[in-house]
Amino acid sequence: MAEVSTSRARDTDRKTRIHLSFYDRTKFITLFILVFFILVWAEMSGNPILGFTDAVQNSAESRWWIFPLLAIELIRQTHFLISELLAPYHGIWQKYFKFIDRIIHKLSDWTRFRLSRIIKWLLFISLLAVILGAIYKETPVRALFFAPKAFWSALPMLGQLLFAVFFVVIQFAAIFYFLSRGGVDTYFPDDIRTRFSDVWGQDHVLNRIRENLVFLENPESIEKHGGYVPGGILLWGPPGTGKTLMAESMAGETGKPFVFVDPGAFTNMFMGVGVLKVKSLFRKLRKLALRYGGVVVFFDEADSLGNRGIVSGGGQNRTTEQSNREIFASTCHGGNYLSKNTAALLARNAFVMGGAGGSGGGGMGTLQALLTELSGLKKPRGFLNRVVRRTLGMRPKLPPKYRILVVMATNMPEALDEALLRPGRIDRMYRVGYPSKAGRIRTYEGYFAKVSHSLTSEEIDKLATITPYATGATIKDLINEALIMAIRNGRTGIIWSDVLRAKQLKELGPAEDVEYIERERHAVAVHEACHAVMANLTRRHMEIDLATIEKGSDYLGMVASIPPDDQFTRWRTEYESDILVSLASLAGERMFFDGDNSSGVSGDLESATTVAALMEGQWGMGSTVSSYASSRRMDLGAPGGGKKDDSSKEMKRALSDRIEDNLSSLLAKAEIILRDNRRKVLAVAHALEIHKTLSGDDVVAVIEGKIGTIADGRHYLVEENMVAIEAYHGAAVKAHAGHKKPDIEIPKFDQL
């Protein structure tokens, strides 16, 4: 039976107080006791005949205030200790005195941290002033001003010169110190409430990450067997899939500090500042690791730092969305009815690799400094350990094993330097991809639990199906948009129609406030109806999500499709059906408009041609077996030899002929299918003109003559209605040819 893992309890759910470390429990007590005995020594040094007992008595009488401070600290630490051990006592304190914490926590974490540092420095300076006053026999304030003068006069001439040089160096170093500040945020265990239970849809990655945390918490479990603790994790995948949330949950689960490194932290104006930032960062990490027994550091958008300006896969640095906008910026938004994988393939040139990509990341020397810190030689710590022990001929103590878990996240792993990804630096790499359907359902349930809604489990399952590539971020945003729509309509709870409208708004954007003229509206409707009917009849690996003729920013209309299941392989028949759907617009426009067609088919033809080219030249789905891409890469000529340029042209010409033959045969097939289903095309076109936007269920209802959500397909089973639609289509075609308004209005049918 599989072991059920549980998350570490949140600090707000604890029954007792968080345990303090020995250092935190004793630091002020030790400081007060040390100050008192320094004052005793000052009393004895000023009066040689004064004994230790008398000096203690005199110091206690003249410096009596130190004892109340010591007593207050003892009482405070006793209270903390009892709260850590006894849950009832802690519960009573939380019940009656929790208002104190509420007042303190009204300040931000950063403000409280700064105030605590100011208070500690004031306490330290005050105690130092008292000590100096006792030594110089002056008031504490005057003694503070005497201290630098006394220190300077005590130095010999050479020492004063060295100090002056050192002061100049300090001024120069201070400039770079302030320039190297910023870009690094530290969150202490009390500030992190995220747990693995807050990360939904990525269980397969979390299960592997738990192993890293086990070794971080209990390193002896692997080190005693001769292994070492994996110290680096790379999380890579599309944006919004939860990489940052995972890193934060790691720190929450372990109870260790979490250091967030901003992606732009190492981009600086002056050379060398980035190196200083890296050194300063890891110095801070080592201190936190020693104090808390470990630390988690997270580098977001690691690709901004992790490359040296090498060639990195050509045009892959461009996002798929950017490329899609360039390829499908045509009248018909051709890529939307294709699967995600097909659209991604169309978004890049499959046969010609791009040029060099990516400039150097992070500035000169920054990456090298990071590599050194991740796995370089660990020098001994501390001035006394490194300098004094060596001066005395003693071997310095080896540095401790720092428990630093380095987590990096990127959506461009190809841009990272290979030296960064080698074992010993980044030991484990996990792909945080799009959640599976089960993961999407869990994510939807988690976010819906935070708002008021009336969706059933079946509707949530349907929503997970129609959003196949939704991430945690997009799901959260979709539900928030649905809630806004519900509130706009005077409701506090989300209903199914709110979710559908929010989904359409997020995927397509707001429709432009324009109205087509009648003949153009009908032409766009027929164009999209051809796509929809062809997709319904020939394609089984995709389902129609929606069809619309509302104009968007870069389309006049579209038919968007989604996969009904999580599928990872594609077949020739599926790609052929994709091409049929693409060519349906050209075949349909020529058939319904007497051989004429619009420029809106350009995006569809580009989609069909690219898929056909890949089928013929790369996937082995055409009339030949050899790969055009491999032949071109290895400079293999065409049969019969000849010059290189001539053979390359011959290969391209042969490939082009095969692509054209394949597309021509599929175009003829599309014409036959549409001719046999003319009534269905005109029915869907009429429904689109009436309702503007149809869901996938409505499109199917119109084609099959059933009742849909907003469209009643039974109207199109009535012969008189279809005669009226045919008459309107004829008038629209005549108006199209004469550039005028149709003679008759679009028919509208009464409720059945």
C-alpha cells in the first residue's frame, strides 16, 4: 500500500509555539552578563586595591538597571519555553493576548525586520557607550566620541597611514556595495504558509521533490551510505504551471528560510557588480544555512542568467504565441481549430534552422561566479580560522556542510549553459508541464472552493475537458473573470454560463464593436460553417469548442477545437483530417460562391501546406520514406549526382510536387464531402448569422437537428425553412457579385 504523504503543519495550526534555537534563546542573556562583567573589570582596572567582590557590589549599585533588563529577558524566555512545551498555556495566551500579535503584525514583515534591527543596534550602541564611559570615566555619550580619537592616537604612524589607505578603499568598496544591493528577498519560516497541498495538478513532480526535501532534512540517510545530498533542482516548463509556487512550498514544507532571487538582479550598469551580488548572495545563504540548518534559494527566469551568449538553438527563443500571431495573422484564424502540437509545429520553419540566439546573460563573469559558488572549492570560514591559524602554523578548520537547496525555474531550458546543468550543480531536472485532466479537475475544485458557485461535478469535468492546456494561473484567472461577470449581473455565485463567457473572453479577447454588411456577414458565416461541418464529419481526435463570426483583433471569425482526451501521439489519418478542415474554407467558398474565393483562406492554406510538408518530408506519411530534413542537413544530393545547388533544387522541386499532389487530392475530397453535406453547411452558417457565436454543443445540435444551449437545430429539419435559407443564400451570392445588399432579409424562425 502506497504511503500517504502529509504536508508540514502551518504555523497558524500549531498547538504550541515554534521552538527557538539555542542561540536565539540565550543571545541577550549572554550579552547582559558579558556587559556586567566588563563593567566589573573596568571598576577593578581603575582601582588596583579594589577586590572582585567589592567591584561586583559597586557595579551592581551604580549599574542597577542591567538587572531589570536581565530579569525581563529571563521572564520572556521562560514564557517562550513554556509556550513551546505546554499547549494549554499557549492556548490561553493566544486566546487572551493575541491582540498584541495583531497590533505588531499590522506592520509589514520588512518593516518589522528593519525595526528589530534598529532596536538591536540602539541597544548595542547604548551598552557600548556605557562600557566606554566606565573605561574613560566619562558620560556614555561623551565616551562614544572619545573612542575614535583614542583608537587613532593609539596607532603608530605606519598604522595611521594604513588606516587612511584602508578608509579610502572602504569608500570605494562602499559604492559597489550599495550597487550590489537589491534583487534578493528573504522570507523566514514564519512568513511562508504555502505547502505541497496548495500545489494542484503536479503530483508527479511533487513526489520526486519530496525526496530532495527528505535528504535536506536528514542528510545522514544518504551520506552514511557514501552518497551526497542533491543540491540543485531545475523546474522547466510553460509559464503559469506552478514552478514558483512549488519552490515556495518547498521552503514551507521544510521550515527553512526562502530566498527569492529576482531575474533582473544580476543585470547591472558596471562590470563586476554582478559578481559581487553572487558572492554576497551565497555569503548570506551560508549564514542562513548554518543558523536554520538549511535554506532554499529560488532563481526565477534562470535563462536570464544561465547562458554565456552561445548559440542556443536558433529561433527557439521566440515563444510559440509570438510565432502563431505572425503565421495566423490572416482573415480566418486558421490555427485555432488545430491541436496545440500542430499549431506549435506551424509556428516554426521545420526545414531551416534559425540563426544564433540569445545574448550573454547576467553580465561578464556573473555566470562564472555562480558556477564557482555552486560547486567550487569551499574555502575555510572566518578571519581567525583562515589567517590566524595559518600564521600559527595550524591547519584551518574545514567549512561545515552547508545545506543549500538551489531551485531554478525557466521556460527556456535550451538557453541554459551546459556547465550549469551538470550533476553537482543542478542534480535533478523536472518538467512542470500542463496538468493532466485529473490535475485540471483538482485545480478547478480547489479554486472553486474559494468562491460561491453552483457548478456540478459533471460541469467541472466538462470544463476541464474544454480547457486542455489550462495551467494553474490560467484556471485561477478564468474563475476570477467568471466571478466578475456574475457580480456584474447582480449575482454573488458563479453559474455555468459565466464560466463559458469568461472562457471565450480570455481565449478570444473582447469582440470588436463592428457590424458586417449583410453579404460579408454571410460569406464569413459560410467560411466558418465549412470548417465546422468538416471538423464534425472527419475529425475524431478533436472536438469543436466554439464557432464565431464576431470580429476580433486579428480574425473575422473562427472555429476553435480542443482534444477530448490527453493524447501524446499523432497519426497520419489525424493530420489528413486537419488538412481537410483547413482546405474546407477554400473548397466551400469556391462551391458556394460560383468558383470565387476570398483572401481569408491564406492562413488555412499555410496551415495545410506546412502540415503536408512535414508529412511528406519528415514524418514518413507520404509517398517516400527518406527525410528531407536529414538529407538537407547532411548535404545528400538527389539520385544521379550533379552539382550541390542543382541537387538541392531538385530535392525541393520533388518535395513541392508531392506536397501539391497530396493537397490537390485532399481538396477534391473536401469538395465532395461539402457537396454531400450542403444543407448542414447552410444550416450552421444561418445559425452563426443569427447567434454570432455558437458553442461546440450548439454546432453539433444544428448539424444533427437537436436542441442546443442557445440554438435549436430542429428548425433545420423543416423543409420550408431550408428552402428559405437556400433562397437567402442565392440572394447573398447575387449581392456578392454585384457588390450590393441582398434583395431579401435573412429568415428567422419562430419557437417550435
